[in-house]
Amino acid sequence: MTCQNIEMFMSTQIKQFIALAAVALCISVTGYGQKAAKQAVEERNVRAHMEFLASDAMQGRGSGTQFERITAEYVGSQFMQFGLEPAGDVIGGKTMFVQTASLSRGGFAAVPTMKIGATSLEHGKEMLVLRTNAGSASGPLQKLAAGAKANAGAAVFISSSAADQRALTIELQGYLTSGASIVIVEETPQLRTNWAAMSARRVAFTVSTAKPAVMVAVSKETAASLANAADGTTVEFGGTLSPVQVQLSWNAVGKITGSDAKLGSEVILLSSHLDHLGVRPNNAGDDKIFNGADDDASGTAAVIELARVIGAGKKPKRTVYFVCFGSEESGGIGSNFFANNLSFPKEKLIANLQWEMIGRPDAKVKPEELWLTGYERSNLGPELAKRGAKLLQDPHPSENFFQRSDNYTLARQGIIAHTVSSFGLHTDYHRASDEIKTIDFVHMTRSINSMIGPIEWLANSDFRPEWNAGMKP
């Protein structure tokens, strides 16, 4: 081979090498980009969050305590690390990842009562206050058959046709929504079973300008007496009030602004609650810390990891908010504040998926399956299932889980909002034994991963979920 041929050969080889190197680099960069956009949630990351959130050092993340605030700051720092935009408080012109929530709470200095004509009933004895948004309410008695229309401002007494507690709650709420000020229903077997426990709960309400709406169950004896009372008899609910208390809480709030000119104004909300029950000095045994590993460090870890994965990929068309609410355990202070102080029009909030208690599989469904509270109420769950979400109807309807997490705060305002869970009614619920050692990390990691694709579809789709007929709260 001549020198000229050698030179040409080397030149060709060098060019080929450079070309191959460029292709390899391109593949490497492209591959990295694809991995970043679709990277799976890793168990080690889930464990890292859980080990911090549910550690004894966090003292159970008690609602409204400094440990709840530290939790919010931790979650916010993770959102910052993943490149999310802050969407919390504005301090000195700078938007933060933590939102301070405040709520004025009312309550009773003594157990509330209800008078029906000359007859007086007391909470925990002849009646149970199931729900109230005010310290007092009144109206003329109206006895109704199930399904009949309530008069505006009436104190409605019904003989419920509901077969279970969830259906009963929906039925009673319907009368309040249609204008009744008080709804009275005869006790059910489930309410009688829980009568003592519900009697011991403090009856509290959020101070607001909303019209009074009180939901009460009465004993069988009282119901029999009410059946003979005349329509129009004055019914008065209330009692001596305690001083109004302003409670503080903290939410962690981050977002990814949507990339689409039209869909970018619409919002998908992924949420959890970051608080738990704190420290209970009077708890039996040596362990006084309620770590809340499943409830709801597991849901919070899910939201953090969803933020990591979605934040690493191509911007979705819709805006996605990642919010971990404070003080769910003390009445939903964080979610109430967020819902009532949105930085965007409420009608733009397309859907909310709350993550609650996914730390263990539920024996009532397959190991890889999750369930969605209120699955039958809207078309959101079925549509997500079509896109690969292993979501089923809640297998524990009598537990009323749809009404027992932050999603319900939003649902009551008309927003399609459900909770993703796999809580199998384990006995560590709200006990000091809800600790890291009980968590199934394989299940948790698999569960979060299983929802990434369906959520990405929702965030990039023009699909708008709707309530099914008669199922809107």
C-alpha cells in the first residue's frame, strides 16, 4: 500500500470512527432522554422517602405541629430537586414550595343538642351528629318518604331506603343539597355498632358563610316518636360554643405548567396527605409515636416519585399539580385551604387523584391491583383502566372511604376527585404499630409504576371526566 493509499485509508477510517462516535453519542443522549422521560420508580427511592417520613425522628408528623411543617419542607425540597415550579406562599416576591394553610374551627363547649317541639335530644344519647357545618340550625319538621323533595330550610325526617352506609350518606347529602337545613334519619345497624365511638368524637365545624347543613341520626325510639310528630313542628339544633380556634397547617405544592396552548390551562391534581396522629402520651404500651407509615407516608412517597418521573420527561400538555396536604387527620385543613384558594379557575381543575395507604396489598383484590374510591361515581376510573391502570371498584363499600380522604373536599365542590388505595383493613390503622417494618415495598413500587402511563395519558389527553348520573356528591 502506498503512502497516499495509507493516508486515504486512515482518513476514511477516522471519518468512519467520528461518524460512529457521533451516532453512538446521539444514541446515548437520546437513550438517556427516553430513560428520563419514562424512568421507572425505583424501590430504593421509595424506601428512602419512607425511612424519613415514617421515622421516629418525625414524631408521627402530627397535624399542625412543627413536624408536619418539616415534612412539608422536605417534600417541597424534593419538588425543587426534580425541577418543578413552586406554587405555594409568595414571600418577598418569591414563590415557595410550601403553602401555609389556616382555618377557623368552631366547636361546642358541651355536647350539642336538638329540640323537636318540647322534646330534647343529646348527641351520644338519643342522637348522633353525623356532620355539621355550623353551630346552630333550625327549621320546620318535614316528614318525607325516601326520594321525595325537601322544602327549602326544612328539618327533614326520612325513613331511609339505603342498604348500606355509603348509600345512606349519599341520600342524606342529597336532601341538604336540595335545600334542607337539617336532615334526620333513623339509626342503622352500622351506626348503632359505632355509636359509642362516634359519641366520643368532638363535634367540630369549619367557620364559613355557607348556609347551615346538619346531618343527624336518631335512635329507634326517637324515630318512632318523630313519626307521630306533626309536620311544621319547630326543630332547633345547637349548643354552647367554644371560642373559635384558628388552626395552621402546611401543604407542599409544586407544579409543571402544561405545554399546550389550549390544554395548558387545564389542571390535573395528584395529591396525598403528609400528616398523621403525632405522639399520644396516653397510648397503652411503650410506643407513643404514631408513625403513620401506611397512613399516609406511603401516599406521600407516591406523589414525590410521580413528580420525579413526570418532571424528568417531556412536559405534559395539561398542567399537573403535585400537592401533599397537611392536617387531613384533623379535618382536612390543608385540602380545604387549597381548594378555596386556587390560583386558577376552579372549572379548570379536571381531575384529582389522591394517594392514600398503598403500603400493603389488599387481600380482596389481586396483588398487583389497586382500587379507586367512588369508582362507580364517575367515568374517570374506567377510562384510566382502559389505559392500563389496574384500578377496580372499592371492595369495602361499607367503610365509606370515598368520604374519608382529602379527595372528598374537592368532590363536594363538584371536582372529579377519587382516592387510589390498597388498604385491606389491617389492624395497624391509626395505631402506633403502623411502622416501616409492615410495608411491602415491592407492592408499593409496583403500584406507583403501574399508574405512570395512565396518568401521563390523562395529562396529555383532552378527555374530561364526568360524574355519572345521580352520583355527584
